[in-house]
Amino acid sequence: MPTGNRTVVERHVKPSLLIVTTTFPRWEGDDGPAPFVYHHARAMTEFFEVTVLAPHFPGAKTSELWEGMRIKRFRYAPKRFEVLADGAGIRGHLRKSFSNKLSAIALIVAEAWAVLRLQEAHHFINSHWLVPSGLAVSLMVRKKTHVITAHAADYDLLKKLPGGDCLIRFMARRARAIVCSGARLSAGITSIVPEARILTRPMGVETRRFTFCESKRTGHREELRLGKAPVVLFVGKLSAKKGVHVLIRSVSLLRRQGSALRLIVAGGGEKAVDLKSLAAKEGIAEEVIFTGPLSNEDIAGLYSASDVVAVPSIRDISGETEGMPVVVLEGLSAGRPVVATDLCSVPAELCGKGVIEVKAGDEKSLAEGIEEALAGKAVVEMEAVKKYDVRETARFYYRLFKGEGM
């Protein structure tokens, strides 16, 4: 509007959002930690001025600017003990040494202190994982601005700990809401705190990044010498709860029945050696390709190169399982049918629209699901998938924080 000889330009000022997490890239291009919180944070910049608070890791900067996001990393121990945020999972580190347990306690304290210093500069706070980040924020912030995103392993851990239910009640009562990645998780937390606001929303994916690409399909299949064989793809960390051993046995079963399919296992982890030994024992070592850790770009290309994506999640010996793996949505975004177990909490609207659900831990059920997918009995409906694009998820959180129609 004109004011004398000046023109005042009115600009929309975005509210500020602090995202608190222990799962975040340590530097640009880092393929260690899973990138789902990073993609979530980047999408949130459409609606918020975003600051991400994450643990420090040796070699990482304590403060920097990425793609419109301010990244701050808090110190919590001498550098040689700051190993918990490498992407392998904090729980795995806790099993390795007593010093890591002490580092975890120090991390919660340092994270809470960092939140205390930053909270007044932000309108809203979104913590990822009930522990440690949800707890650290809950100790410092009461109700007004805090939304916790729970992913499953955090809930499973608390359910095993003495007083875990009490901690869940404490956090739920001090947060505006808890957003759960899957229905199983939502039901579990609701049973503990029925009066709390518990919502279900999987983490979104950048659907455009995984769109089917014929050139990538051709290139990857030639590079891996796949020929015309149908390809089953697994993507993820090679940990027990991922159920890759069940998948290998299923592929072995199908090959004994005459199928010429190949299996690609994309990812690294603690079970890699055991899984390679299992493939050799099953007599299919030549038919299983273990890629090791890959860049996000290469993984996107592998979806196009595959014919079906398998998500064989199980409950491991400690009782831990997954929420709703983003791999399901990545595969669907590439137009690939997905075979997922009944522990994956796949939204009901996607089952029958590209997803075939099978019994967890049952190699025969998984094999039958793969057969059905290869036979064209699971047609992906892209309109259903687009509802879970990371931009739609960001819009969901914006409405939740602003109280618009929620």
C-alpha cells in the first residue's frame, strides 16, 4: 500500500518450526541415516521457517544452512563417544558397550538443554521418536506447541522398560498430539492414554523422485546383468526385524518351483554376512545380488529396474518391529507392486491398490504374494499413492499445528 513516497510490501511471515530428531544426515550427501526426517523437514519449509536440531557426529558442522533449513547439532560427549547418530540405530549401539549407555543418557540431557535454549525462538516443535527426542522435549515444553512423531521402534523399546507406560503417558499429556506412523502403533498408545490425541499418518515420500524411468530401468538391469529375469527388490537396513531371511527362503522356494526370478538386496547392516551365508545354503547365491549401502539416487533407479518390491518385516527376538515402512510408498511411487507383511501397518486404502498383504514370518505366504504380484494381480493406483506425498504430509502437520480442520 502507498505511504507517502514509499510503497510498503506486505509479506506473509511463516511461523517457525523446530524439528528435533536423532535421525538426520550428518552432512550433505550422507547416505548413513535413513533420509525420511530430512525429506520431511525439507517439505515443511513450504509452510514454516525450519530449524533442525540433531546430535553432533565427528566431522559434522555444529551449525549450517541446507536448502532453506537451519541445521543445529548439539554436543553431548567427547568426540570419540559421539557415535550414536551414525544411522545404525541408537538401540544397537546401546547393546555394544556401557560407555554407549552413558552417552545415551548424556544425549537426552544435552538435547533437553538445547531445546530449552531454542524453544522461545520457535512457534512450534515437532520431535521424532518418543525416545530420546520426544522425552527430551517433553521435559522442557508443556502442551502448547509440541507434536511428537512416533515411528514404532521407540514404542517397542518403551513397552519393554519398567515404567515405559508411565513415560508414554507423561509425553502424551504434555504434547498437543502424537502422530503415529501406523495403525498398530496408534492403537497401542491409545490403549495406554485413551484421552490423548493420537493420529495416524505415515511419513511421506517424494513421489516424483521415485517415478518410473525407462532409461534407469535399462541401465541398472544391464549393469547388474539381469537380462529378462523378473526381479524382486528389497530396500532397507539389514537388521533382524526387516525379515530378509524370510524373503531369501521365499525366493529359494519359488526357484525350486521353476521361477527364474532374481533378488536384489539393497542396503547394509549387521545381518549382511548371515544373509549371504543363507543365500549360499539355499543354493541361490548366484541369484541374489547384495548391493551394500547405496546413494538415494541409485536406490530410486533400482525401483524402476525391479518388477516387485518386497517388504518382509517381522517381529524380532526382542519384540521390535516396524511402523509403516516408507519403502512401501517408494515402491508404489515407481509403479511397482509391493508385497508387505501384516506387521507393516499399510493404510487400508492402499491394500488392493498395488499392495498385497501377507502373513509375517511365513515364507510360503510371502512366496505366494510375490507370485501374485508378478502375475499382474496388484495394479498400482497412483492417485491413492499421491495422498502420501511428502508435501501432503507437510500440509497435514501445518494444519495440525495451526488447528485448521483437525
